[in-house]
Amino acid sequence: MSRRRTSPPGAPLTSLQVRSLPGQLLAWYDRHRRALPWRALPGEVPDPYRVWLSEIMLQQTTVAAVGPRFQAFLRRWPSINLLAAAPLDDVLHEWQGLGYYARARNLHRCARMVAEQHGGIFPDTEEGLRELPGIGGYTAGAIASIAFGRRASAVDGNVERVVARLYHITEPMPVAKPALRAAAGALVPGERAGDYAQALMDLGATICTPRKPRCLMCPWRGDCRAFAAGDAEALPARVAKKAKPVRHAIAFWVTRPDGTVLLRRRPEDGLLGGMIEVPTTPWREEAWTLEEAAMHAPVAATLITLPGDVRHGFTHFDFIVQVAAARTKRRPKADEIWVKPEDFGSQALPSAVKKMVRHALAHMGR
């Protein structure tokens, strides 16, 4: 912990203070670093495959949720070449519960590109990494610094929060993003860039938290302008969020006499691309009537609306689904998927579809 006197509110950081900040943080990290399954131990050489896999999984997902899933992925596909050779359906199925499935598709595409075009070896620069599917600016910076020791800046929400408080940048997000990126980039040291990136992640996750930051435990307390001003929890400033829009659909629970249920694969592009789902109407802002929905039903049969509805929250909208049941005796078509409910576990069903399945089974079983 820094024992230097805290600078007065409003005083800008001096160049001497800025140069000393990385060393203070690294000294703290050497004592308090988190033990994470993808993180190399002190003295070990980081494995680019593990670094990349963890960074993709951690996008919009918590460390607690990723830990066991990361280890399951490694047990199943311990190398980039084995992951590249895996069927996409297996990867999508293993991804369940980790958020947007576009990341899983890009994960698989990236693995194949690295295996086929780079001999199974990741590019070691930000520029080379950004040419791979699913790797944007933050992820490229994180991999380049952690896996290869490059002087690269990895700026995510945690880092933005730490830097906004350290420099007391009060412009609201997202207007403040360019200033935060510039300030974060200037702090990256020439030595131990990977440790510094992980130290900054740990600081944001364990000390400089969104609510009730533990400022008295922070190695940067003596230089933090927000701590001096007493408004750390208010930063970074944000404009009020708009209410999320709502989309509606009707799902078709179609069964055959043998107990199988009709499923289908979603288009590769777009939300939940390539996943297996219960057929639905298009998703739209207005609620559907049963008469309207019948035009989109996968079979010509009497539809019966089940009581209640299914609700699921996506990042950018809320989803409300009614479930309509129907029975058919016609033969399955070649491109259809008919599965018994007890075998649904072998299908790559996203969370929203699992809710529809549970809703249908609860009411159809009565």
C-alpha cells in the first residue's frame, strides 16, 4: 500500500507520479495476484492458447462462471489444433451458459484459421491478432501483452473504471472513452507488460470495484484523484440508460405420436446463430395473435396456446414468448430435427430455448 501523502483534489498527476504507478501496481500484484486456471504461475511461460481461450470466454462473463467451463474446454480440447478439428455443434454445445454464441462460432473459426494458416501458432502482435475472427482491440491487447510480453494496452470496463478514478476523468461514458484509452496506454510499462495487464485486471476486480471500492487497500490510493476528491464510486460517470425494448414471439411445440418434438437450426448469422431451437415466429416489437402466428407455423395443425409466457433478457432487449402446442402425424422431412425431450441434453439449446422447453413440458405434462 502506498504511504505517500494523498495529493490535493484537482491537482494533475505529475510525470514522476505517472512513471512510478506501474511499479507500485506490480509490487502489489506480486503479493496479491489471483490464482486463476488460465494464468501462468510466476516464472512460467504463458500459453497463448490458454490466454486466448480465457479472454474469449471472459467477454461478458464472470470469472466465477468461466473457471469450471475453461477447465472443461481444456480437458476436451487441450490444444488449438484439436479445437480446430472439432465439429462446430460440439463447440456450441460445450459453450452453453457462456453468453452470446457468436463468440463460440468465432472461437471455432479462429482455431481453424490459426491451425490452417498459422501452423497452430498464434500471431504475437496486436496487428496480427486482430486479423483473427472474434479478436477485437481489447482482446488483441490482452493476448499480446499477457502471452507475448508486448507493450500493449488492454482496456475493458474494469480498466476504464480504474483509470477514470485515478485521473478523475468526469466526462460521461462513452464520451470519455478516447481519453481513458489514451491515459491507460500511457501507463503500460516497457517491462512486465503482461503482469501489468493482469495486475490492472485484478485491481479492478478486487479493489477498485463498481460499488464500495476498497480505496484504503489500493496501491494507487496516494495518487488517485477520485480518492482525494471523495467521489470514487461516482466514476466513471454514465448517462441514464434507456429502457430496453421488448420483442415478442410465439414458439411452436410440435409433437408426433412417437413422443418426438420438432426442433430446427437457426441461421448461422445473427443472434444465436447455428444453435438449435424450438421453431418460432419472427421476433418483433408487437405481440402476436394466434391467427397471425399460424401463418408461420411449421405444420398445418390446430394450435393451442399454453398458459403463461416465457421471459428472457438479452443484452439489448427483453424477450417475451408464448408457446403454442400442436400435434402432427405426418412423416418427418429430410431437413427437420425430431428429438425426444429426454434427449434434448445432446442438443445445443440456448438458455432462452431451454426456458421454452421447460414451460412446454410443465404444461403438456398436466
